[in-house]
Amino acid sequence: NGIDSNKFKPTESNLREKYNLVDKKILLGVASGWQKSKGLPDVIEMSEILPDDCVIVLVGHPNEPIPTSEKIINIPATENIDELVQWYSAADVFINMSKEETFGKVSAEALMCGTPVVCYNTTANPELVGENCGYICETENVVDFKNLVLKVIENGKDVYTESCIKFAHENFSTEKNFEAYIKLYEKLFEV
């Protein structure tokens, strides 16, 4: 398991222009299927209390209805890694309100692209947010979560980008993880 740092890296795109988001702050969420366990109700609730210059972009198939709104854009799931990397890179902040993550690969991918993460302190989520890589919302409270998102936006993505990339490379890169597996296997064969 790991993130391919040759593919997942800060990347330029025209997505802001294509989706008319040039003057917006993009809060990105990615899931294979959007549903309650992935935090969809909380995402919808947060969209209602965000400032007008914020838009939530949800990449992935909706398993439950996503209301049509100026604050939420749903992009169908993509098999195109380049497009996904462009979304991660275009976002101002990655949001993970999921309550069921065994690893949280999408958060690691966002970090690898230099985008800070705000997540709930549930399951594996908090393990993915290193120092100066975003924030962990200690409560499953939408207002608290929104305030942490706005803190990232106020500080500016650039304040976090270098730390995000460094932390992701040190902890989630395919190369590092493969090396760790090889060392583990070598140790097991020594016995």
C-alpha cells in the first residue's frame, strides 16, 4: 500500500476555469460512493453554513441523493488518475468527514498533492494529518469542522503545502512502503 509520488504531486489544471470556480475556495471530498458513512449528511449540513465564496466539490458516485446547490458540485467517480490529481491540486482544502476509514487513502493522496486535510478524529483519519498538514476536528460537530476549514482558508493553502508533501512522502509513498515490506520480510526470514 502506498501513494505513487510520481503521479500524485502538485499539478496545474484548468478545472477552476472549466467549472467556473476561479473566485471560489474549493473544499474537496473524494469517495468511491457518497453515503452516510462517508459523512455525506455532515457535508450537506456544512454546505449550508459556509461563506458564499466556498464550494464543496464531491468526486464520486452518490449512493444517496446529493441536493442540487450552488455550494455543492458532484463530479462522477473518475478512473482518470490525472484528473483526480488535478482536483487534489486545485483544492484549497481536502475534507474528510467519513466515519468509516480503514486507512483514508484519499486524504494521503491529497497531502501528496500539497493540499491540507481537515478530518474528524475517527477511525484512521487522524493518523494521516501530520504537523502543519491541516487539522483534526475533535468532535463530530459540523460547526467546529467548518471553523477548522475556514482556518485553513484564512491561513492560505501555501502555509501547509510543503509540510503536506514532506509528511506524505515520509509516510505514504509507494517507495517507502515497499522498502518497509522488504525489511519486514528479510527480518522474518532471519528467524
